[in-house]
Amino acid sequence: MMKKYGKVLVLMGGWSNEREISLVSGSYVYDSLIKSGVNTIKLDLTKNNLNEIENISPDRVFIILHGKGGEDGEIQKYLDSLNIPYTGSNSESSKLCMNKRSTKEILLSNDILTPNYEKISEMEISSIKKRFQYPFIVKPSAEGSSIGVYIVENDGDLERAISANEKISSDFIAEDYIEGLEYTVGILGDSALPVIKLLPPGKFYDFNAKYESDKMQYICPSQLDDSMEYELKKISLNCFKACGCKGWGRVDIIIDEKGNPWVIELNTVPGMTSHSLVPLAAKQRDIDFENLVLKILDSSL
């Protein structure tokens, strides 16, 4: 196994708003690889120690950086320049999926259902209100972990959401609010993992539900009938193919009251913490955490 993978560098931390989550994910991945007997080194990446990657000279890199700098194609491009193989999607696909507007354009051009949206960073509030009916969503174009996501139900909510997003990014969107049940589909290699139904304690699967709440419920098997389970898996694989993704990831979907599945977003470096969804779905397929990590590492071969 050591010969197969050589020296593996786990890249974690980074400089995005999801840094703390990445450090937790990275620790789980690092410990798992050590347990599996893989020659592994970890690096808490910052903007000041990028050159450490070249100094370490790994045979391959396990990317567990969430958000900007790690999930947006930046680190992938850097590793390409060093000719170092890495896990997951390439630079181009990562960059595409990190930006919700770019992703939506690809999904729409492939006839995949996703909520209507508008870039609102420069729009007047009066124009936004003409275009969208309350409730609707305001969120950054390029953040993860539901950072900056707001369901706005009135003028006050809208002003607060815009003010909050302006502190995060210069690029944020409004999109139609889809009322329904939330599901997520993990992708591993060329196959979709069992669908997970999400029952958040609040209005949606927000940061609190993801990382802090003990009331968050994950239902797997999903309780969907076989045909809808199959449909969500098929849609998710189509999303991955359309966006040129590979290795592993996750697709978030809402099924509305009429049974229509709406793709909300794609994640190319999902979490790998004790709360995370891809490990939970893999477990349903009798893939334990250690094997899951090795299967993800295989995408660097």
C-alpha cells in the first residue's frame, strides 16, 4: 500500500471562511491514512507556506481544503504547475463548481432543474423586489458551509442579508426559494452513494445544522421510493459529468411539494468530519471511513 501511494500530503486549513472545518476534516483524514499504514504528512496551509509543498515533495496530495483557495481551483492549478497528482476534481471543474452562478449556467444548459437566480451585488433593492417574490434566498456566489445564506421574507430581512453578504463578498445572488425536503447525494468514483434525507432543526440546512446542532437529523436510507432514489442519483451523476468533476463530491437537492427535484449546488471537497455526509452515505454501502479515505485517495492515481 505504501508503494502504491508513496508519500501522501494531506492539505488542510487554508485561508477561507471554512478554515476551522477544514482543519477538523483534515485531522480525520490524516489519522485514517496513518491507521491504514500510508506514509502521510499533513500541512496546515496558509498563504505564507505554499512553498512547503515543493519542499515536502509528496508523490500525491489529499486535498481537504474547503472554500476559497482549496475548492475553487487555485490549489489544484498550483499542484498542476508542480506536476503533483491530487484527489478530486481538476482546477477548471473546481473553479466552476465553487461559483454558484457558473454552476447554474452549466446545469441550465444541460436541462437540469435549478432555481432561477440573479446576480444582485449591483442591483437596487427595488429591482430585486420586482424580480423576486418573498420568500427568496440571498447568498454568496462562492462560499460553502451555508455561510451567508439567508431566507428573506420581508424588506428588513433583505437589507440585513445584503449587508451581511457585502462583508463576505462582492459577488452574491438572489434565487427563488424552493419549499420542500432537502436531500444530498454523495459521489464516489463513477457511482452515487445512498441518498441522505436532511431534517434540519431550523428552516434549512445552515451552518448551525451542519456543525453545531445536536437536533439535526440525517435519514439514511432516505425513505424515498426506489424510483425517486434512483432519479436523484442519476441527476447527481449527470451534474458531475456536466461540470467535469471527478473522484468524489456531493450534490444537494430539494424536492418540492410536486415531487420536482431541484439541484441547489455541487461540492467538490465535502466535509470529512464526524458530522459529515459522504462518510455517512458510504457507511450505508458498508464502506468504513478508512476505506472511504483510500477510495478518495485512489482518484489521485
